[in-house]
Amino acid sequence: MTSPIRIGIGGWTYEPWRDSFYPPKWPQKRELEYASRHVTAIEVNGTFYSSFKPATFAGWRDTAPDGFVFALKASRYCVSRKRLGEAGESVARFVGQGIVELGEKLGPILWQLPATKAFDPDDIAAFLALLPAAEGGVTLRHAIQVRHASFLVPDFVALCRAAGVAIVFADSADHPALADVSGDFTYARLENAREEEPAGYAPAALDRWAQVARGWAAGESPADLPYVAEPPPVRPRDAFVFFINGAKVRAPHGAMALIERVG
């Protein structure tokens, strides 16, 4: 048995995509409509910088097709602070702004820590305890991306597993990677796309990521990825894979190529 694999991109408004992804003269106001029918998930970066009205989330929900999912990057006011454990008010404001209007199309919330943030076990434990399990009757799922080498320890994995929070795996040239499975889903960001590759990644690399994604969906801890703790029990988990950063112009093509590979 396996769980769903959702594959997507970061956002849908990017001018170079108007020459390489969207059809010629496609209306900008209909870009979400088009993107959400060619990938199966989108990570929304705009929620990191500003809040939105409930009607905006409802509009995204109604535009995307059934089965589509939006991952939301949490507000910078929650994560860009010296003491994460003091972010309770900001966390409440973020989840309370109307994100639940997305309903079944609400995917994971991404809590991306600054690259300068080092591992402080007490502070991280306090922060994870702030992440609500639900809002307005809608279940919330959380993923945390860390970008400092001090997090590459079993203690961090244990904290995330206890909280049921997924650790983001990032294929990155700039930050250390951690592939330990810790939640009831997996979340990967493929950040090494190259413009000379039509799909950002070479065909052989896409074949490998398809195999890895299928392994995640089956509940496995795929080989040849960086781990610091013992793997958890094998059970099916939803898998999210986003082509983001790197040569962004290639992201939609990478996502569509991986969707084709995983079936």
C-alpha cells in the first residue's frame, strides 16, 4: 500500500513562466487555474511575507481542482526571531487568518527557519508545542525546514517525532540535508535545478527522485539519503515534493516530468 504523492512548484506567478510554461497570451488572472491542472500541489511563498483575507484562500480553493493541495509557508514573524518558543501570538495569528477556507485543499504548513538559527533543544521543543493540531475544525499538518548543521542530531529528530512534525528534506547546494522521517507525511524541496536541463534535473536524477518519492509514499526511508537516527516503522505516508529555487524557470517542467514518472 502507498499514500498519495503530490508534486508541485513554488507559487504560480513568475514572469519567465509566461514564455516557458503558460500558453502564449494566457491571462495572468487565470495562471492558478492553469498551474493547478498541470501540477498536483503548490507551495505558497507569499504567506511568508504577508497575511491574506479569508476570501483569498476561498478563491484559491475554488480555482484549483479536486485533489489539489496548497502548502503554505508560515509567516516570517513566526520564525525570524531569537526565541522561537515566544512565537505563540504570531503562530495563532497566522493560522487564524483564514487558511482553513482552503478546506481539504489545505496541505502542510512549512515552518522554514533562518539559516543562522542553531539547534537549541529547549527552544525547539517549546516552538513545536505551539503548533496547533487543528483550526476551526480543520486538521493542520506541520513541516519544519532547518538549515543549520547543528540540527543534524538524533535529539532533533526525536523532538519532531514526538510532536508529529515532518522534517523537510532539501536537495540543496547551500544547506545541510536531513532525510529522517518524523511525521505522518514527508516533505521534500528539490532546490538544485539547473537551467541547462530542460526539466531542471537530468533524466537519470528524475528517475531516482521518482523512486525515492514512491519509497516515501510506501512509508520507507529510501537508501542513499542522509539520516542521523534510526528509521521509524514502515507505514504509508503522504509524500510532497516541490521543485523550488535553483533554476526556477525549469520548475514546472521538472514537476510535470516527475508526475509522469510516478504515474
